[in-house]
Amino acid sequence: EDVPVLLAFSKLFVPPADDWGPNVFQTGPWNLPPMVGFQPSQALEQFLANGPKPVYLGFGTKDMTDFDEEFELFTSAARGAGQRLLMRPGKGGGEEGLLAEDVYLVRSTPHTWLFPQSAAVVSHGGPGTVAAALRAAVPQAIVPHDFDNNYYGQRANDLGVAPPPLAR
């Protein structure tokens, strides 16, 4: 009980528990400062300007297990729903840029800038990504990958801000 415990999520998202000791401090999400001077590429700006807001799909640093297979799955789903797609494939999957007329691969683009440009966010359910989607006030769906992702996905559903977590 002498060791401080910092919990990096909002009291609105996860209410404090009665059994938390005086050493537990709920800080709210830890947000990176805005990227000073961030400018999206001209190609990304053009993609965003050339149609309705796209759906963002990204799983944080989680690699796509088979980029080509998953690219086909995700683009087929987006097209079937009549949506354009912004895709962040993790560590693999190629360079930033236009992959198809309706699919753009993003890399180091801050969520604080990108999510308000998006129609919805589909993510792994990391606490930072969930918080960024909530701040952007866009619909989100969570596809848990590991650790606490399922908890955040279920919590978002319990609060009515996301459908039940989707199995990968």
C-alpha cells in the first residue's frame, strides 16, 4: 500500500472501485502532446478531400499476421459497407500512401488529427486509442488482440459507445 499506483483512464470510463486504497490515483488518459507543426502529406489530404470521411482501421503496433490476406478481408468489408478506408497495418504492410482509389495506408499520423477526419474507428481497443476515439466523438468498434483490450472493448459497450467487442 506504500507504492503509488497510477491508473491512466478516466473516472467517467472506469469508475473508482471501493476497494482501491489511498495509494491508487486515477489520472485520466495519458495523452501525448500534439505534434507541433504536424502536416499531413498532400496525398493524404487529397484522399480525405476526394470523398466522404473514411473508416479508420488500425490495431496499434500489432502486426497483421498476413498483410495481403487481411488487406483483402478489410477492404472487402469496407467496400461491402460502401465505406472508404484509412488503414494502419502495424509494423508491416508497406509505406504510407494510396493503395487503391478507396484505401489509404497511414503511418505516423496523430490520432488527435486523424480521428476527427474519420467516419468511425475500428481498433484493437488499447486505452489510448479508445480515449482518442471518444475525444473525437466518432463511432468505434473494438477488435481485442490481447491483455486489457477486451476489458476496454466491453467497457465501451457497457457505456453504449461501441458495439460488443468483435472477435479477431
